[in-house]
Amino acid sequence: MIAAVESAAAGALPREAVNAKLVSLISTGAVALGILLSGFVIREPAPYEIYMAGLIAVWALFGLGISRSVAPLLALLVVFNIGGMISMTQMEDLASTPLYIAVSLFLAFTAVFFAAVTEAQPGLYRVIFVSYVIAAVATSTLGVLGYFHAFPGADMFTRYERAAGAFQDPNVFGPFLTLPGVWLLHRLMTGRVKNMPLYALPLLVIVAGIFFSFSRGAWGLFAVSSILLVFGLFLQTNSGLFRLRIVIMAIAVLALLVLGVLVILQIPSVADLFTTRAQLLQDYDSARLGRFARYTIGFQMAMEHPLGIGPLVFGLLYGEDTHDIWLKALLDYGWLGFAAYVTMIVWTVAGGFRILFRDRPWQPYLLCAYVTLLGHIGLGTVIDTDHWRHFYLLVGLIWGAMALEARHQRALAGRDQERPRRSGWLPGQAA
């Protein structure tokens, strides 16, 4: 009898280990597929929304834990959307507004989901970034091929004669490519020399996609994020040799980019569109009811309507949306939503910066996500980002790292308290 019990116990452990490994593989594949789908948003609802809604629901059923470190993010994003629901009460005709708020709430849940799963499984950081690079290279390739009309029907991957990849808008397509581009740049600067071609080739494809999107916001976002990355790498090391390598690599990459742009500009059609798009002010910026004039009008309206005027109403009144995430938060989500959004952004920036240079396995991913998020925050002053899927991914990645750090610190504190007990000495006793 005893032998039978021992035999059963011996067989149970491998079975449990196999089951755990299987669950880990399934969860890893599920997250990877979700990230891959994020690069293909030609129509809405996109496959990403449908898939992620199901994935979050299934994961919740099987134990998606929201730790106390991630709970504030959930609370702030829910309050942000409650502000949008309250703002809806100011509308005479709701039209498609409930769907808009439903999408906002869903995207908020994706941020919480990514924070929770990366806290539970730190190894998912690498899976997410690798999957993101694959999606970015694929959609960027489609955008570039579409721009040059490389095959019949390629026009579906362009908008306004600009590369859009598998996106509806070049101004979203370009920023989507920034995080994988920044991560590849990080790997190029810090990885082994023999692996450089593995990072350089996909980086070239992604940069081409950003360039041919002819999005001024995307150009600026990638430039600012890359500069912040180089600065961050420079600060995190005390090695003079490594700093020299960073400087040399940065100069080399910049020289290659400039050379590539100069070669591309030899194509007349590219040069003409580049000259037009590179101007700081476009007609729709400085017109009588252009972007900047709408800022003033919108701010005045926000001060008179603390509950907001209703999601998307401003665009119906003036023909164009606010193109400013702060103003959009005020008008579409009311003062309550605005306060929650600002608090979430400040908390994310402050919490991420506090742990930015700590030597952790997930630090490279945190650094890339952090500098890219800073760029998006700046970009939000000239465009609406409240429905950008990858923006919520960035937020989730940073909160996941914050939660991991909090758990790491609790583990250290627990070990520090355990040592005196093991040695027979308790705090407060005389040595």
C-alpha cells in the first residue's frame, strides 16, 4: 500500500510540471497572437478587439489576478470612462457614442491586462516585444509596398498617398511602429556585434514605414524616443567604454538614416510630398477654424461645461476633432475624466522613472516602453490618442514593471525579516 502511494506521488509531480509547462506555453502563445493582431486594423472592429476581448474574459475566468500594485491603474481608467459616461448625458442624440465609450473601456482593460500578465509572468516581456517587432515589420512592409504600388491592389495599404500599412490612418500607423523601432535600436546598441544584422534589417524596414507614412507626428515621435533612449543608455552605465560605444553607434545610425533619406529624396514624387509634409504648419493648422483656433474654442467650451459636451460632439460641431488629448479628455470625458487621465499619466511617468535604471531582467523593456510613452505624451498635444491600442499597451508594460518592482521589494523585505529569526536575534534585542 505504501509503495503504491509513493509510486502515485512520484508520478504526480511530473504530471503537474507538464501541466504547468503546457499552461505556460498556451498563455504565451495567446498573448503573442494578440500582439501580432494589433498590427492589422484595416476595419473596425478589428480582429485585435474581438480576440483580446475573448482572451481577457477567458483569462479572468481562469484567475487573472489584479494585484494592489496594478489596482490603481484599473481604478483611474474606470473613473476616466465614467467621466465619459457622464458626458454622454449632455448629448441630445447618442448616435454611436455608447460604442465609442465601450471601446474606450475595453482599451482600458487591455492596459490592465498587460500589466497583470507581465507582473505574473515577467518572461512575457520578451514575447510581447518579439511579437510586436514581427507585426511591425509585416505591416510596415505592406505600407512601403503599397506606397510604391508594388502589386495590384496595393493601394489598400495607403491613405492620402501615404503609407498606412494595415491601418486606417497613417498618423496611427507611424506611431505604432515606434516602440519596436526603439527596441531594435536598443538591441543594436547593446547587443553583440555578430547579431547586429538581425536587428538592423527589421529596423530598416520599420524606419522606412515611419518615413513613408509622411506623418510629422511619427517622425518627431521616433526621433524624440530614440534620443531619449540614447540618453537613458548613457546614464545607466558607468563604463566609459560602453558610453563610447553608445556615442559611436548613435552617430553611425544617424549618419545612415540621413544618407538613406537623401537617397530616397532623389525620387521626385517622394521629394515633393516630403517638402509638403515637412512644413511645420499646414493649412489645416493655421486656418480660421484650424487646429490651433479649435484649441482656444475647445478650452473655452470646457470651462463652461464641467460635465463635458459628449464624446465626438466637438468634431460634429466644427468638422474636425480636437486633435489634443488633454482637450479631448476635458470635452469628451468631463472634468472628472480629465482629472483621472492626468493622474494616471503623472503616476505612470513618476512611477516608471523611479525604477527606470534599476538592474532588473525587465529593465531594457521598461526603458524602451518608457521613452516611447514620453514621446506619445508629447504627441498627444497635437493629436487624439485615447483610442490608440498601442498606447494602452505602453501603459500596461510600464505598470507591469512597477508591479514587479513592488513585488521584488516585498520579497527583499521578507528575507531581511527572516534572517534575524533564523539567527535567533530579534529586532529590539541587545546585540
